Amino acid sequence: MVNESQYTVSELTSQIRSLLEGTFADIWVTGEISNFHHHTSGHMYFTLKDSYAELRCAMFRQTNRLLRFHPEDGMRIRVFGSVSVYEQRGQVQFIVRKLKPAGVGDLFQAYEALKKRLSEEGLFADDHKQALPIYPKTVGVVTSGTGAALRDILHVLARRAPHVRVILRSSQVQGEGAAEDIAAGIADLEQYAACDVIIIGRGGGSLEDLWAFNEEITARAVFSCTLPIISAVGHETDISITDLIADLRAPTPSAAAEIVSPSRSEILKRAKEVMGNLQFILQKKLETYWLNVDGLDSRLILLQPMRKIERKLEQLSQLSHRLEQSMIVLLKRGKDRVLGFNKQLISLSPRQVLERGYAIAFKKETGDIIRSAVDIDVGDFFHLRTGQGSMEAEKKADLKD
């Protein structure tokens, strides 16, 4: 007689679980999301399907909080994890540890989905945009400490506004954890650094390379920051989520640096605009006073008694005196403002700084500015530019401060 195996339900489901979990562990599965539900506990539940089958999936809170996008029904994804069996119900499910869009097209779909959701929340509205300071003294930068974006920003600021102080909060700009690092960098500069404006960005790349600037955590960090933010991500044709939320979007990091560093010609233009406004105000006040004088002349003609004429003449004299005093005050204020702009222009001149005894050191071969003693080696020749001329020097040794 054949020996027939007998199991209880729990024994059988336990063995099925052991068999499946041992066979299908640490694997990738591709499919389309349906019945997506983000539970109040933080866990995510959904069905992964293709044309022929469906698989129940669960992604727990401690894992899904690291997601770089928001899953939605209809989205094609790749999940990494292991098969498991929920013994109480005898259900096969897939425990997800990683979740990614299935391809570039799906990454763009995730971008559009987040863009639509944040737009509906009003995060792109102009009402939330902050005005940038006209003449910032300190600029915060959140980018890679070794990337081309930082070099471009420093080069432009050194050329256009060497007086501007730069505070770098180095961060990842690509890969896992980059979005969290960028968000933390914005918060650090806002809390600890006395910045007037913040630049966030990086150089160009693919949509996947720039994805850290398209994640929700980065977007909300930009939106909630109390300091003005300029987003300069990639090239001119790249539009990131942070570009849409930031107070201003710059096509490149170099362009962002130019925005926060007005040139001497721009300062002069601003001074001329102020002078023009002052002249217009003075002209209008003079016209108003002369209209009052003309009105008094007309009334004097109608008033025959000499006593009234004398009274009006006295009023006319007082008005003339007030007009003269007002013109003197207004002209003095205008003159003081012009002198202030002139002093500012003089103080901004690099040559003026050199005349006070300072010097700028340049590498002999490249002409790059030497910002630290470690930028050149002992024995290297370099150029020194002073207010009275240039000279060649040699680094003999490193000295302690």
C-alpha cells in the first residue's frame, strides 16, 4: 500500500513558505502597479501585474521612506525583494525592499506625476516667490565640492564681485541619498549661515543623473526655505522640479553666479536711475509750488484792499522760502546718495584694494588665482600683482600662521 503523506493546513503552508522563500529570495521583478494603497501606518500595499498574472506586494515604512518618487497606479516599475507567504490567509506576497521605475520613460512619467501633484498644491505659484537681494554680501552654495558647477560659480564671482563671501555646503548631487543630502544642505545654510541668497545646482547630465533635483524631499526643502533660492541644474534645456519651485531659475551655475553679482556697469546704471527719479520728483514738486504761486497772484488781483494784498505777499514770501529750503534739502539728499554710490563703486574696485597694500597671486602657467598656500608646491614660480605693478616670485617654504 502506498504511504500517503498527511499534513495539517499550518504544516503545509509552513513548508510552502519555506520552499518559496528559499527559492525566490533577492530577485528583481518587473510589472505594472495597480490597487496602490499607502496605509496610514506608512506601509505601502499594491498589486504588480502583467498581461497574464498578478502578484500582491508590500513595502514597509522603514524601506519606502527612502523612495525617490511617488508610486501610482499604471506605472511600470522594477521591484527587488523576496517571495513570502502570509500563513494565516495562505496568500503569496512579495516583500519589496527596493522600487524603481522600469526605464527612462517611466522615470519621466514619475517626474510628470510629481510635477502635476505639486502644481495642484500651489508650490509653483508666483505668490510664493521671494525677491532676490540686489547687492548680496554672502552667497550660500549647495553642490558637489569637487564638481564643475562650483568652479564655474567661484570663477564668475571672483571676476565680477570679489567682495562677495561664498559659503559652500558640499553635498551629493547624484545617486542614492543625494536628495536627502541636498535638502539637509539647504536647511544647514538657512539655520547656521548668514546667507543673503542660496544657489543649488550641478552640471548637466541625463534625467537619471539629475533626479535628485526632481525628488519630493528636495522640492519641499526649496519651498519651505525662508531664504531666496536660485536653482541652476544642468544645462539650459534641463528643467527640474526645483527649477519650478525656486524663487528664480538660472539656466546654468555660471548664470546663477552672474545674477547674484551685479557688475560695475549695472551699479552705475542703477545710480543713474536713482538720479533720474530724484530729478523727476524735484520737477513735480517745483511745478506744484509754482501753481500755488500763480494761484496766489490771481487772488491778489481780485483783492483790492492793501492790507489783504500785504498779507498775501507775506504768504508768498513764506512759500518761496519753504520752496527754497525744500529744494536745498532734496538736492542735498540726492547729492549724498550719489556720493554714497560713488564710494561703493570705488570700494568695489580691485585696483583700489591693491593700492592699500594687498597683492593677488597667480599661477605662472595657467594664470589661475592662488587662494591657498597648498595650491602650489615649494619651488614653484608664481606672479604677484600689486597696485604699482607685477613681479615674479618663488615659493621657498610653507610657513605656519
